[in-house]
Amino acid sequence: SLRNACTANLSGLTFDLSPGEILGVSGLTEAGQTRLLRMFMGLAAITSGDATFDDAPLPRDPAAAWARGIADIPRERRESALCLEMPIRSNILLPHLHAHGVFARIGRERRDARAMADKVHLKSNGPEQPVGQLSGGNQQKVVFARALLGDPALLLLDEPTRGVDIGAKFEIYSLVRELSARGCAVILTSSDLPEVLGMCDRILVLHDGHQAHLLDRAGLTSAKLLSYFYAAREA
């Protein structure tokens, strides 16, 4: 729940997000889409207004966000999400080590990694294969497997199908729909307008970091949505 929430680079954020809802965040390039997701991960402090998650203030850092059921799939998976020289197992388990304990048993880690890999239909040579050897689509599935392992209440998706083939896109869409049906709220950014219109229940339009519009998807077309981007710029 946000009420006129502001950070150093965002302003006027006012919306509620319900369990199972998929909210799209759109606008012209660098309108603040990624910054909004980073705010939920505790990477941008609230300077004024109110912003809560599960009736408590937003997390103050990514570790707290993961612990509270907020999962992040960043835009640049190779730079921001994956340790390419490390195995699939380690990449999936990284933000969940607190739940496995300091002296986690390798067998348990491998079982969890295999279970999540099967869930996202990961194509690999097993949990010990270095992530850097996987295709782009399968690397993205590793990031999704990490998110699913925590059974998130809120999933943050920043350009989730960027650089993946059509088959991987379909599987990613199916995973997001499955999570939504189980009650996980989703915030999705994408420069692919048909993707936003096809996946989201409502669409938040940002301009220069400010909330310009909050739209219901019903009746929207790509051309109509794009017109809101430019209307916000002109305003």
C-alpha cells in the first residue's frame, strides 16, 4: 500500500496491490520503472508519504526483502542476478541460505535445486553445472527458480523475457500466471507493450519518476497505452 510515497527519484506513488494481482509499470525509457522495483527491495529509502508491505514498512535492504517474501528478478541477469562461474545449485540457493542454516548439507541443497530446476523446466547437465554455460533462456530460468524457492508473496519482474527465445517466454508467462493464481502479487516492467497488456490487470504509467496514470487493462490497446506515455510527457 502506497500513499503519495516518494524517494530521492520517485514521487506521487499511490496504489494498493492485492494478492494475486499483476501490476504493470510502464512509461518512456528510464521513466523510473526499475527504480520503483528497487524501492521494494530496500534500495531506495522512502523520504515522504507512506509505503507498507504486509502492514509493515518496506524492507531496508535486499536481505530483509527476501526474508519477508519479496523476490526480485532484475533486468540484467548476468550483471545483477547471477554468479556465472558458480553452479546452478549455488545460484538458486544464494538468498535462501538463512533458511538452510549456516552448515547446510550439500545433499539438501542439491535436492532443492533439482526440485526448482524441474519446476521451471531448466535444461542443464545437473545442479553442479556452471550457470555461465547455460543459454540466456535457461539462465533466466535459474533466476526464476531462485524466486520460486522462497514461495514469494511479492514478485518483482524487470523485463523478465528480455533476450530469451519464444519457447522460454511462454514458460515464463506460465510461471507468472501460476504464481498469481496462488496469491502472489506481481509487479512487472516491460518495454514490450503487448506483453504488458497480455499479462497485467492494471498498468501504472510513470513519467520522469512521477506517477502519471493508473489504468485498468480492459479496453486498452498498445496505441492507446502509448498515447498515455506521451500525454504524461506533454503535461
